[in-house]
Amino acid sequence: MRVLVIEDNNDIATNIGDYLEERGHVVDFAGDGVTGLHLAVVHEFDVVVLDLTLPGMDGLELCRKLRHEAHKQTPVLMLTALGDDVDRILGLEIGADDYLTKPCNPHELAARIRAVLRRAQRDESETARFTDMRIGPVELRIGSRTALLDGQTLALTTSEFNLLAVLMREA
């Protein structure tokens, strides 16, 4: 598994990286939002572990751009010191697949990464059964995971895309 850790605190990034590498994962790092977004768009990762408070571009903006501009569906686990309900809800609404507050137990982080990956694999196998669909002005392109309304691309999270696929299949 290949993990991108976007974290500006070197100690935290190193601890996460060491723990995941000891378990056989390949870990890449970015210490700021701009570099993190570039790496996430250019390379293929199985999961992104993302801090919210980053120099250059914060984690919320990075996640939004990853989902809505780059149309990347790589699972995102936000790992941040911002633990208020509003912060968690906003992170999940922007497109994160899970949210964990720091400091955290590395075993829990690894378990949450595995859970996010299981959900992503289940979602992929679920949507793999589908072919491209069109109902009225809504078109769903399964291969590229793109939804269109009257020819205009919709910015959907992974969950929103999967829900739309199920609703269209069962229309």
C-alpha cells in the first residue's frame, strides 16, 4: 500500500511514516499543502493522511481541490488537532473519508486506514457492476467516476457518486 502523509510537523510525520513502513507500507511525505496537492494529483496513492493546518494551502482547501478540481477519489483520512464537531463535519462534508484527532494511537490510525481502504474497495466493486447510465439530464460515467448534469461536470464526493450510482441503477 502506498500512503501520502501531508503533515507540516516533522516529528508527527516521521512517527506516522515509521509506524506504517514497519508494517510494509510505502510512505511519501509533503510538508505543505501545495506540495501535497501536487503529489496527490500526479501520483497514485492508496490513501492520503492529511493535516488541516498546513502552510501554503490548508487541508480543507487541499481536499476540496483534490475532489472537485482534480476529480481524484483517493481515500482521505484527515488527522488534525482540530477536533471540534464543526471541524469534523466540515472535513467530512468537503470530501474526507474519515477524521481522526491528534494525538492519536498509531494502531487506531492504521485500523482507520484499513477501514477506509475496505470501504473504497467495496465501493469500487459495487460500482464496477454498473455500466454508464443516463436518466434525463443526468449522466453517470462509471469508468471515469464522472457525473454530468446537462453536460456539466458535477463535483461529487466518493460517497455522493456511489449513492447516485445506486439510485440511478434502482430508478
